[in-house]
Amino acid sequence: MCGIVAAVSYRNVVPTLLEGLRRLEYRGYDSCGVATVADGKLQRARSVARVHELAEQCEEDGVAGQTGIAHTRWATHGAPEVCNAHPLVSRDHVALVHNGIIENHEEIRRQLQDKGYVFTSQTDTEVIAHLVNDCYEDDLLKAVMKAVGFLKGSYAIAVIASDEPHRVIAARQGSPMVLGIGEGENLVASDAMAIGGVTDQIVYLSEGDVVDLKPDAWTVYAREGEDGAFMPVEREIRVVHAYAGAVELGPYRHFMQKEIFEQPRAVSDTLEGVAAISPTLFGGNAEDIFKQTKRLLFLACGTSYYAALTAKYWIEELAGIPCDVEIASEYRYRVSVPDPDTLVVTISQSGETADTLAALRHARDALGMQKTLTICNVATSAMVHESLLSYITRAGVEIGVASTKAFTTQLTALYLLALTLAKLNGRLNAAKEEEELKRLRHLPVAMSAVLALEPQVMAWAERFAVKQDALFLGRGVHYPIALEGALKLKEISYIHAEAYPAGELKHGPLALVDNTMPVVTVAPNDSLLEKLKSNMQEVRARGGELYVCADGDSVIDTVDGMHVIRLPENYGRLSPILHCVALQLLAYHTSVSKGTDVDKPRNLAKSVTVE
Ligand code: G6P
């Protein structure tokens, strides 16, 4: 999703801005651009290619300056074309970059057109650039403060003006933004990682903040008092070690591969400090809240949604508490029945996904469901901030758009939640707790054994690379894993993939099966294996080719047209965490064989901070 970096310094900021954009590339983007102020003039370079091509363009065109703004764009309003790439400029005077969506842009556009402003893009962003210019008298700060008062929607913006060469003004509402404090330079960015190479002194800006940045000074303003006037405010400076190493690829070909292989470490980090199953893992007052909990409502998007679906199986079985799982973008707009005794659990890698955040606020503010828990990979995110309880997964920065280690660490945290609720409900005795903890701690070793199957999965991937479609089947707690496997494959290899609970096969998808259709089956050695084998026969009888992820001890007679990979260990209830690793590898290697852009698949973004 869109990314912002801006800096004001005593040195040329363009290399810093470009490095920042490189660090934001993982979010996904379709165009990028930079603008600077130098000698009283704005300079700009924009591109629909990658950041390294933008860097070449800056070099060729001599784009430089001590004050600048930069952006990676993920198209919402207007196609991914150069004319729509940020920065957007108003009358050679104001240049602006923007994340978010301005809802009343059409109305403001009409008003500005009546005043003679000419629009050169289809973006909502250009409206803000002209609006700031229109509000400008002699002070960019005042102009931005006035302009944001007209905006409805979400924004994080950074603005420069040709006649204020040592100043950047930034503002945020509904879209994340951080301020970075350097030596003789100050910066803003969409996240701390973008500027981690320059400074570790970070201020997380609050909703509605406006910031005035100069090389040696910065001031944050917020609306204070009854008249809502902007006043200078204090904001806490935190030291954030922004994962400098995490953006290095090391020996891997792609970040996704690196992240798949980091999973044993990520799971083990997520379990660090878990000496016993206790509500305090989720926050100081979790015990009281959990004890009053009669039901859970999970809200999430994408891969995080599939983690929630998996958790439902675990929590209902282990703790005996009913769970509902909803796609956040649906929940936030549908009429549902509120229940104050329900624990609302949001799951999110980023903690900033617009739909999940809005669903959390809807549940809490509109429906009065005050008990909230977030399972999240980013401790400083809005979702964690806005929830009463939290569990921070320790996946580390995830760069690949297709989520992998965030998913398995979410599952780990959710299993801990299931065990905690089970214990509070008197369904987990000391011996069973010890056994469960032992199994969890052994999980990283078991995951490493699955990773060692990579060569076998690569052989499958070769065959998948020429396919148009694929079906994924699973049963019980492995049905969400089949869904996640299909999502991974379609996201990065662009092969159409669908997942079904295997029992549903004969109610529709079987019509799709012929000898061109690969059918991936998640077949651990559990109580549903015999049922699953019947479903596999239904596929074989129609000529479908079976790719079976089994356990070492799953009794499966291999026949022609059936390929079996055996995971070394049968891992009982935690088996989804192992089987999903095999499916991640399948998607990854299929994508590599096809030559698609693994880490930055077309049209997708890592962090979806707009609706
Ligand atoms: C995007 C990403 C997915 C992710 C989803 C939810 O679509 O590409 O990988 O699962 O957002 O993101 P979250 O940060 O809330 O888990």
C-alpha cells in the first residue's frame, strides 16, 4: 500500500528518500515519485517502474535538494500512470504526497475548479495539493492546518512549498505516520522501518496531528481546547530499532522464501517467556475479562482471517466456548446482534488494516462490546493501542506481500489463547498443560523437518506452474489450511485456486475435476482421514491428479495419478501449523517456476490501510 518518506536536512535528502522508498517497497506499489525544493523551485521525478528506475531518473534529471517528499503509490483513484503518481503539484508552488482516501474529493474538486485550478490527474490527492495552495497566504503550516479542516476521510500527508525551502509539513488522520528525529535533519514516514537507516528516535503521531519539520526543530500540533484550535503538544520519543537487518535478503532468493524459512525462529520467539499457560500472557486484566467471556468474535482479513477460522476449531474443542469468525470488511457494515459478554478478537499482522481497525471500532463504539483483544505482530500499531488486551507475535518484519511467518505465529498465539481459556474453564489439568507446552516448544524443530521437504515440493511446483486452476481440499481444522494454501497460490502465482471442505466436493466442485485439474489434499493422520480418502477416490475416479500432504503414518495407498509428500511427524491438534508450511513452499516454488514477482505480486499490497 502507499508509502511516504519526507525529510528536511542540511544535506541532499534524495538518497535518504530513495532508500526509504526501497524499504517501503514490500508494501506493494505501482508507481513512485520524489519532489524536492531547491533554489526556490520544485523539482519532481515520477515513474510507473520500480524505485531503482526512479533513482536513475533522479540522477539523470539532477533531482536534488535539502528538503523533499517521496511516495510509493498503490492505485485507488485513477489508474497506475505517471500523471497519477505522487507527488502531486499545485501551480509549481505546493507539492504533496498522500496516503489514504479523501471521501469528499469530488465536492472540493468542483469548488477548486470554479476558482480556476486545473487538474492533471484523476486522484483525490491532487485535490489536497490545490486546497493547501488555495489556503496558503504566507505560511505553509497555517495553510495545511486550514486545509485539513475541509477534508473528510483518511490521510497521511507530507507537503513542501517552493518558497519555504527548509520546511516540511505533515499531517495524519486515519492513516499511520511516524516522525523521525535525526541530527540536523528530521523526517516523517509511513513506518519506522522506512527511516530506520537514519534514526531510531521515533514519535508515533496521533490521530489529527500536524507536524512542522525543519532541519533543527520539529513541533507537533493537535487540536486542543473548545474551539479546536491547533496548539503545540508534547509527544513521547521512543527508541525504535527499526529492524535494519530484516530488510536484507541474506542467502535467499526472495523475502517470501526467507520468511518461510524463518518460521521455526519466529514461532520460538513468539513462545519466548511462556513459562506456563496463564491469562497474564494477554495482559494484566485478562483473567477477569476471560472469566466473563461467554463467546468470542474474531474479526480479520486475508490470511489473518484464516488464522481465526483455525482458532475456532481449537477454542471450541479445547475450551468449549463458542466462536464466531467474520471478515472485517463485512462485519463493519452489516447489522449484527451485539453482546457485551463477547470477547472481540482482532487478528492482524500489521495492526493497521483499515477494515479490521474499523470493525474493531464498530464493535466497541457502535455496538458497545468493550472486551477487546488483538493478536498482532506490531506492538506499536493502532489495533494494539485500541484494544484492552493484546498478544504480540514475534514474527519480525514481514516483507513478502503473501503472509507466511505472521500466519504461523498468529496460530501459535491463538493456540495459547485456546489453552488459556481451557484452563480457566477447568478443562486443562497440570499434566495436560505440561504436555501441551512441551509440544509447543518442540514445534520449531518439527517445522524445520517440514522445511527439509523443500526439494520434494519443488518437484510438485514444476507441474503446477503450467496449470490454470487448482483445487485444495481439507477437513476439520485443516480446512482453513486448505483455504490458506489456495490463497497463497493465487496471490503469487496467479493460478486460479479454490479450497473446499472435502465433504463439499460432491456438492459442486467435483464438476470441475478432470485430468487437467490438480487437487491438493491436506491429509494428516487424524480421525477424518478415512473420510478424506473417500473424497480422494472421488477425485481419482474423474481423472483428477492428487497432490497429497500426508503424515508419516497416514495409511494411504498410492496409486497412479497420486503424489504424496509425507510430513515427518503427526502433530495432533497443532498439525495445521506444519501442513501450512508445505503449502507455502508449494505456492512459492510455483511462482518461482512461473517467473512471477513473488514478493510484490501484481495488484496486491502488504498493508491495506485504505478501504
Ligand atoms: C493484505 C496482505 C495479506 C494480509 C491481509 C491482512 O491483503 O496482502 O497478506 O493477510 O492484508 O493484513 P493484516 O496486516 O491485517 O494481517
